Amino acid sequence: MRQSITLIATAAMGLEAIVANEVKALGYEETKVENGRVIFKAGVSAIPRCNLWLRTADRVKLFIGEFKATSFDELFEQTKALPWENFIPEHGEFPVIGKSVKSTLYSVPDCQAIVKKAVVERLKQKYGIASWLEESGALFRIEVALHKDTATLTMDTSGVGLHKRGYRIEQGDAPLKETLAAALIQLTNWHPEKPFVDPFCGSGTIPIEAALIGQNIAPGFNRAFASEEWDWIDSDQWEKALEEAEDLANYDQPLFITGSDIDHRMIQISKQNAIEAGLADLINWKQMQVKDFHSNSKNGYLIGNPPYGERIGDKKEVEDMYRDLGKALQNHPSWSVYILTSHPNFETLYGKKATKKRKLFNGFIRTDYYQYFGKYEEMEQWKSSKSNNSF
């Protein structure tokens, strides 16, 4: 097996830079950021490490090859020319999924079938098999993605998407993806010693992700990945990555995290999810209306994903909630406030123009992330800007 491989960390729109920063933090500096993905070169050990540690990426894919293809013959021959035997063993299972955007080969089912046939022919030839491949072993899911007649072939190392941390056993009607929740936190200057509140906690995703970040717990520590079964990745690579995650976790870090919600059922769900994540005693949960928010602490962080009021029947209630939030935070000028919503008039209802605003997508919903810096964060932002401008 080659020492260097190319990996692709896929990302939701607007989160690519955050994913790139996470990749670099793991020591992989040669990154290329494109729409929806971060491409980087690394050793094989990056597969377990990235799957365990990337908080905001959707998946980690192994890059196999890329070429122009405007006919099925080109797609077949160039797919067959790739070294599939380096990755898929004789009995490996390799379903093919696909997508096509602005390409001559627009029929995805046909492209999948062609790629499947090409890989089968390559493996039969390399393994000296005359009949059929059993495909009874580990899973190697192949993706053919065509964009403007360029075919990119990758293999999924993650299995279930990375947002599936394994702790969310129940959820509400509109759950926030764990990866987006982690991104919302990483877009702030919150540090574990600072108070943290989510007054719209729902099933508890944002507070739980904050606790994982606060104690530096790898988000994939309690789940499995497809590539764990790949025989060309030595088992000690996974063992080393897990040992590293255990060594770097700071379980003694005190946290001051609170999740609240107006619905008592969601508080119970949040508690169960926190228990499943191994964080039962680290987060304070309570049923509360947002207008009752009060804290004696200074320089705290309030991060929330409230209802958006997109259903007509909910609109007035949601708008009143935004007004109540603004009034409650008037008494806490040192707090930094971050709110994700699609409501176009949030700033008017909240009663204050945001310091910064960032466009993000919550699933297919276009949202804005409204950022109000408290005194502590204003100072942190100022220090950061001075550091970046220094010579």
C-alpha cells in the first residue's frame, strides 16, 4: 500500500473553511478548499484520525482517480485503468453510487452500472477469477461524481455520515445536525471556562457538542466506521488513533454549560442523549422560557437555533420569542449572542443590529448566523486582528 493517499473531507455549503481548519489542526497542511469539499494529501493513518476527529465534515472519502468522460466507453476504460486491487480485496463488497451535474453522461443509473462493470472486470483480471465476485467481505462504497464532464471516483471511508456521533437516541421535529452544531460553536471564541447557554436546546445537540469540544473529546470516539474493516489499514493504525483520542481528552476540564427549552419533553430527551454521550453530569438542563433567561455570570456565550416561524401558525409565537430574547439580553451586555435563523426580520425583532452575519445552510434551508459580540469577545476579536496584522 502506498505511503501517501489523497483524501476528501466533504462539507456542507459555507462550512468548508472550518473543515479545512480542522484538517490543518490534525497536521495536514497541504489542503485545497473547493465548494463542498476539502482535498488533502496524507498518510494512511489520516483515515482513522480524520474520521475520529473531524467535527464539522460530513464524510471522509478516499480519492481514487479523476478524468474527462463524455462517453460510456471513456468512463468504462478509464475506470478500469485505475488500481482498484490496491483498495478492494478479492471478496470485498463494492456498491456504486453516483451523481451527475452539467455533464454529457447525465443518466446516473447508467454511470453507476458502467463503473461497477469496469471495477468488476479489473478485479477479476487481477485476482484471476473467471466467474463472478462473491462480494461477501468488508464494504467499500464507491462514488462516481460527474461535474461538467469530469468524473471523480472516490471511496467512502466513513460509512454512516460523520454527523451520526452515536449519542442521539431521540430527537425533536427539526433536529440540527451535529456537524452544524459543532460549526456554530467553532465560529465563536468560546473557551471551556466561559459560561455557555442554549435556550432553545431541543434534543440537546448544541450543548452536547459544546461539552465534547470543551473537554476535547473526539466526536467519533464512540462509533464505528466502514474503513475499520479494510485489511490494508493495519489494525494498529486504528488503535493508535483511539489511544491518541483518549490521551488528548481532558475529562477534568470543568464546564458551565446549560441547555434549556420551553418543552419539558425535550429536556428529558436532552438528558437521555447526554447520558448516551457520557456527559450526564456535565450539562445543566432545565425547562425555561427564553424571557426568563438570567445569569449572574459575565462574559458568557449564548448560542441557539430557535424555531424559524416558517409555518404560518407559528409565526407570531416565534416573533414574540425573538423579542423576549432581545429584552432578556439587554441586561447582559457582556454576553456574546449567536442565533441561527431563516427569519428575515430577526434583527428588528431582537432590537439590535448584529455585529456580524454569516450565511449558512441548515439542511436545505438558507439561514443567517447572527453574531453579537459581548465585551470579552470584542477584546478577543481585537487581539486576533492585531496578531494577524503583526510583522
